[in-house]
Amino acid sequence: MVSSRALANESKPADETAQQAQEPVKTLEIPGRVLVVEDEAEILELLVHSLQNAGYEVLQAEDGLTACRAIGSENPDLVLLDIMLPDLDGWEVCKLLRQHPDPGVAGIPVIMLTALNSPQDKYRGLELGADAFLPKPYSIREVLLQADNLIRRRRQTLDLENRIKVLRNKEQQALDLHHLLFHELRNQLLILNGYTELLHKDPDIRRFHSCRDAIYRSSNYLQTLAEEVLLIRQVEDGGVSLQPEAFDADQLIDEIIRVYKAPAKEKFMTLNHVKEISQEYVNLNRTALKIILSALVDNAIKYGSRGQTITLVCSHQRGHLQLIVKDHGPGISLEDQQHIFEPYFRSAQHQNNVRGSGIGLHAVSILSKAMGGEVSVESAPGHGSSFRACFPNQSEKRYQLHGHTDESKSSHKPGY
């Protein structure tokens, strides 16, 4: 009777078989996980040893049911599948694999290794979806080369699918953005047209100031929205880097407070600037930081309760610059906090009673990351919210304005 190991290497001279088992095969830079399904202990040992020597992580199964469980739970990069198996044979395992509802699992490459070597057996295996059919006696070197090629091809396919998915997501986001901009532009133009027509028909001085303020708010909203969208698209497309410049962050906060003083006053709110240091020079992109703070303040005003105080703080903590906008509004649920920085996200609680584009907090996240920082939120329903934008490597340096920076920063130009 011919042994299992001899069956795998039958018709091969002893020195050639030993050489093939030991000769290195060029594999992937990051070798994958291979599931070996084989009930013959000696063949299983030979395959596992050869694959591990080639750098693969090897999983083992000795029957069809165990193989199916391993495929579902471990999601290997390749399956080496014997046909004559207990419980479920290799034909059924391959059929079930290709019928799996998850395309990522259904597309796992399969190499059938079997003593069945008739053309009909090979055709059946390929019809069931096997990627390669190697009848015994097979060469271990051929198994390794097939494994390398199939895993490489699978990774290229997955990479291409991911690239296509990213492009489709960008296309959908661009379409959503166009719809959003058209909607917001139409709304604001209606407001501007209504107030200017009112002034034209009835130039009563008593209405002048309220109309002027409304027109100013609408035009400022459109300008901020345009700046957000333009800068976000440029950063996401990789077409621009946010060049830093030296400026006083506290002065920027005071500037933003002046802009939002009127809408805050309408809700009897107070904007409070806590100055921890008299002059807080930073080296960041001023336009991006202005958009970040403006979005956070605007968000606090829109969603905050009447009569509350909104606090803005610029401080240093553990070597990081921190910009904090804190309110005493209704707070944010834990579920909404998981999505609040996603584009176009609007909480179901406020969708119908608070106007907004859904871009502001997404812009805060994108621009913070583009300047090497991060943004976070601490909140609980009924206890207000605290948004914190944190930027590294700002605490140990003091920069002068008007371009008189230290030598390491002298080449930076303002703006973007």
C-alpha cells in the first residue's frame, strides 16, 4: 500500500522532493493566512510545514464541517482543500463557500488537492468555483507558487474594489454637496431678497437696523459656508496644504465673538472669552482655525438654550494648544456623539427645528486633522457640551506677528 506522503510526491526522485520542500519560494511581502483542509495526517503535516517555512500563517481542519466554521470565523486568504473528507466532502465545502452571502468570504481562493485526477473531476471542481485543481502527486513548490499567485491576485482585486468604493463615495458626497449648496443658496437668497425688497418699499429708519442685521447674517452665513466647502474639498483632494502663520489666537477669538454677538443676543446668550494668557501666539493656519471656531460657536448658538453662556477658552495643557467652546445647552446623546463629525449628519432631535447644513462639525474635524490636531466632544443630555480642538507642539514657542518669526518658521507664508 502506498503511504499518504508518498502519494503526494509519487514519481519524484528523493533528492528532488527534499530540495523542493526546502527550496525557498518567493512569497508576498505580507504573507496571508492559509486554511489547510486535509484528513491525512502526514500530508497535513507536510503542507503545514512547507507553508509555515514560506512565512504563511496556517490554519488547519481535518473535516468539512470544521473547515466551514473556520472559513466563516477566520476569513482566510486561501483554502487548500482536499476532496475526500469526513462529514462534508470538498465538493460541498467549495459549493457552500461560493454561496456565502458575504462577497468577501465567497471570493476566497480555493486550491483543490486530491487523489482524484480524471478530467471529469477537474471539470467538476472548476465548475464549483475552485481556482486551481492539483491532482496527486503534486509538487509542493507548485502549491506554494499557486498560493502566492492567488493571494496576490485576490489582494489586487480587493484593493481595486476599495478604490472604486472610495471614488463612488466621493462622487456621492460631491452630489450631496451640490444639492446642499443649491438648497442653502436658494434659502439665503430668498432672505436677502425679502429684506432688500422690504427696505425698498418701506425705508422706515425703525426697520433699517433689523433688516441690515438680517442681511448681514445671511451674507456672512453664505461666506462661511463657501469657505468651509472650498477648504474641505481642497484638503480632502490633497490639492492644498494648510500653511501656518503666526498670529494671536485670543485676538481671533475676540474677532469671532464680534461676528456672532448679534445672533447670540437674539437668544439672550452671552459669549464669554476666558483669557488664560495675555498674548497667545500660535503657528497655525488662520483661515482654517477661524472656520473651526466659527463652526463651534455657531453650533452652540443654534442648538443652545436661551439665556445661556457660551465660553471660549484658549489654553495650554501638557504641551498642547487647546481651544474649547463650552455651552450649557441640551447636550448630545452618546449615539449622536458617534456620528456628529460625519458629513451632513443632523440629529433627529433637531432636524425639523434647527436650520443647518450638516457641514460645520465635519469641517471642524477635517481641518483640525489637516493641521495635525484632533477634535473631541464631552457631553451628556441635559448637561451641555464641551468641544475641544487640540493641536500639538504649540506650547513651548512664542511667535511674533507680521512675519517676524523665529528662523524655523520664517519661510511660512500666511493663508492657504
